[in-house]
Amino acid sequence: MSPTIQNSAFHSAGIDAIYVAWRVPSSGLESAVVGLRALGVKGFNVTTPHKTAVTRHLNHLDHFASLIHSVNTVKSEHGRLTGYNTDGAGVFDSLEAAGADPVGKSILLIGAGGAGRAAAFVLAERGCRLALMNRTMAKARSLANQLRKEFDANVSVAQFSTRTLHRLLDEAQIIINASSMGMHGKSNVPIKPTWIRSHHCVFELVYLPLETRLLQYATMVGAKTVTGLDMLLHQGAYSFTLWTGRKAPLVEMRQAIAGRLSSIGSLAR
């Protein structure tokens, strides 16, 4: 989706640029970065599994990227590469755009991996109350300690279990699934339809499939839902602004997503 989104933005803004995607193996990451620098590109995105490894090949990380030690956007200026992470800001802006301002809210965040960490840092910085749930407790505790040290955050940690999930869902106003559960045919978040209430806002960071079981349950009871495509749109808008210094044309970018999804649906039929 990213080439579709960014190229529509460049076209809309009248910018003579093109965004293309390359598959880069881990063994070729350093060479790829060296090549992009030599070609004089204005910037590039980085996705899994390179978000942490790429930091070793950059000249500088902004404060937020250095805190979470993860980069998804790189800006090049006179051959100097600076790494940023726009995932957390993408989560925050997606919630705001859906009418679910997260500031001061109680948030259940499932998953403490790359995207989950980015979301946790931005949400904690802005005064949200967080409950972190992860299969690996050591990872969740480490993240919680960082958040308390950096922001004096109100954050709790829970081992992943069905019983605990049920309890935390009752206490949360916003539910964010930043784990891989429900993605590409993997097992879904183990919830029951009756655990989701209409006052919840449910956010899935993955967008394949577009509607997971968690989102289906939320829709059934009339809860607000936010999809991974919203996240992709808003984090991509931040990347666009970093590269160009201009406000991203969100309307056109969203229309490009809708058009791409429509064409995929037509091909599927």
C-alpha cells in the first residue's frame, strides 16, 4: 500500500518524485543503505524485520527513535541519514481522527513488539493510562520501566491470559492490538463477542486481513473501530512531511487507499 499512498501524495502536491519498494534481505541491509545514500534519494521507509538493524547504518536518530531504538522513516540531507519513527504518531493521529482522543484515557495495549513499543511511548508521553499485555513478561516489564523513567507514566503490566484479558477489557476505554494475532490467518485474540462494549474504541494495527475477528465483534456492538490502514495512512503522512517539509494531502492519500482496495476486490471476484 505504501507506494500507492506516497505516489498519490506526490502527484497531488505537484512534487516530481516517485516511491518504489524493494525487498532487501537482512544480509544486504547495509549495502542497500549505502546504495540509497550514493543515489542521493531524499528518504526511504524501513519495515519489518529491519527497523532496529537499520539504526546501525544511520548518522543520527531523532530523540523518539533513539528511545525505542526503532526506525521506520529515514530522511537524507546532503548524504547525512537521520532516522525517525512515525508509528507512534500514526497511532495517536488515527485515534484522534476516529473521534477517540486518547489523552487521559485508559488503554489496553496488547503486544510489546516494535509497533506496540512505538505506540506505548507516544501514548505515555501524552498522559494516557496504559495496561500492557504481552506473552513475554520480561519484554513488557522492560517497556513499562522505560515509560515510567522517561515520562513518569501510569502503566501496569499483565501476563497474557484469557482471564486477565477479560478483566482488562472491562477496565479499558481503548483497546489496541499491536500483536500479530489475527494477522495473515494466525490465531485471533482469544475474546468472546460479549466482552466488547459499545463504549470501547477498538484499534487493530495490522491491515491484513482488513477486518479481524476483534474488529468484527466491535462492529457488532456499535463500538468505534480503527484499522491498520488508518495507521498506515497517518504514519505515512508523517513520512511525507519529513521528506518534503509540506503538509500531507490526507484526503487524496485516503482516496488512493480506497481505490487500491477496490481494485484488489475486483480482481478477487
